[in-house]
Amino acid sequence: MTSLFNSSQEIVFVLHGLNVTQTNRHIYFVFILILYLFTMFINVTLICAIVLEKILHEPMYLFLCNLCFNGIIGASSFYPKILYDILFDSHVITYIGCLTQIFVIYFYVFCECTNLTVMAYDRYVAICKPLHYHCIMTIRKVWTLILLTWLFSLLEITIGIVLTARLTFCSVDIDKFYCSAWVVVKLACVDTTLNNLYGFIFTSYNLSQIILILISYVNIIKASLRSQAGRRKFMQTCLPHLITLSNFIISLLFDVMYARYGSNTSLLALRNIMSVEFLVVPPLINPIIYGMNLNLIRNSGTLINTTGSQ
């Protein structure tokens, strides 16, 4: 007989993705902890560099600051839980804990997509309409776009959480080491048509954002090829954004591939890597890419050090 669980009960989901033996548990714990602390450090460092230097209070750098802050949210949605599971050999998560993790993870994903779209628009205006850039991208408009990025992302995930919270579950076994919306929905005993429709609508919405980014960059590349100064500006400011965008899209594709290979237990290590790539790599790589490629950010570190030594 199938067991039924609803949201009024204290459901505890069992996570099956983590396979760490007693002998290598502490090695995994130390490695992941160092990775998490380093991710937090480089994001906080870049945020501080932008906030403390008035010369960096420009639209592109404010959007970058928002991207790094969102990266901290994404990393924090995953690392603390897996560190706890490894250290205490825990493979469970409560119903409320699972919904909370889903909320934070997908808020990070939606916010990342929208912020990258806004950054592409900023670069389009800067290169294709340079004489009107400061008239179009005013500080007030920048903060409005950042606020709308957070509000739209909050709306998207809130609808998803409400639709998931109404479900009754026939199983509590999750074949991942963190909670994923689609994996949890597949455990439901009731009709999930609304959840599927929600997923289709917001997937289409995020795909439309990617299409807008691609259209922007077609125009940006055309404009950049007209002069050497344009090509240099493209390499300094647009190339890091393209790398960041490609990295994030590939990361999400890895998670989709996880769903495809999810039932194959022989690919556990591969599935684990693919399922967390979008939570681990973008928050780690983004500040490194921008920190190395943007001259003002590199120079800001020198300015801060010089000021401190005087």
C-alpha cells in the first residue's frame, strides 16, 4: 500500500545522492569548506572594492556587485547543508528545510538570469549608443533595474513554492544530495499539471532572456568591429560577461543532463558533479573573471593598498 504524506505532517526527505565513506569523509569536508570560504572571500572582496571606490560607482560595476551578492546566495544555498551532512553523516532534510533550500536555490537561478540580461542591456547601450549612455543608464534607472531583478525573481520562486507546498507525496526518497523542485514534484501522488505549466512558462521566460542577450551581442559585435577602440572596449567589458553567461548556461545544462541520467546508479559521481555545477562554478568563477579583466577593479586594489600604506 502506498504511503501518503501531506504538508500538515512533519515529512523528512531522505537524500540519496551523497556517497561518502568513513575514511574519506573528513577529506571531503575540508576540501568543500575551503572551496566555500574561498568563494565567499572573492565575492565579498569584489563587492567591497566596488562599494569603497567611488570611481566604481558606475552602472556596470553596480550590476557586477549585484551578481556577486547573488553568487553568495547561490553558494550558501548548497554548501552549509552538504558540509553538515558530511560531518554528521546525515542524509535527511525536513519538509520545511527542503522547501527553504528550493526557494533559495531557484531564487539564485532566476536572479542570475535576469541580472545577466540587464548587464547585456547595459553593454548594448554603452557600445551601440555611447553618446546617450549616461542619459539612458542613470543611477536611478540602475537601482530600479536591480530592484526589479530581485522582485521578479522573488515572484517567480514564490509561485513555484506555493504550487509545490500544496502537493501530497507518496515517497520521501530524493535521488540527489540537495532538494530540487522537479525532483520533489515527481514524488507527488496528486496531479502536477499546474506545476508542469509553471515550469514551462518560466522556462520559456528565461529562454527569452537568453535570446534577448544573444540579440544584444549580435548588435554589440557589429558595432565593436567598426573601430579598434570598440574592439578593445568589447574585450575589456563584454568578453567577461559572455564568459559568465556561457558558464551559467552550461552549468544549467549540466543540471538538465542530470535529470536525464538520474535513474542510472552507475553514473553517481557524474550525476553529482552535473547537478551542483551551476551552484559551485558560477559563484567561484565570476568574480575571478571580472577581477582579472576589468582594469578599474584591478587598479582599485592598488589604490586601496597605496592609501592604506600612507
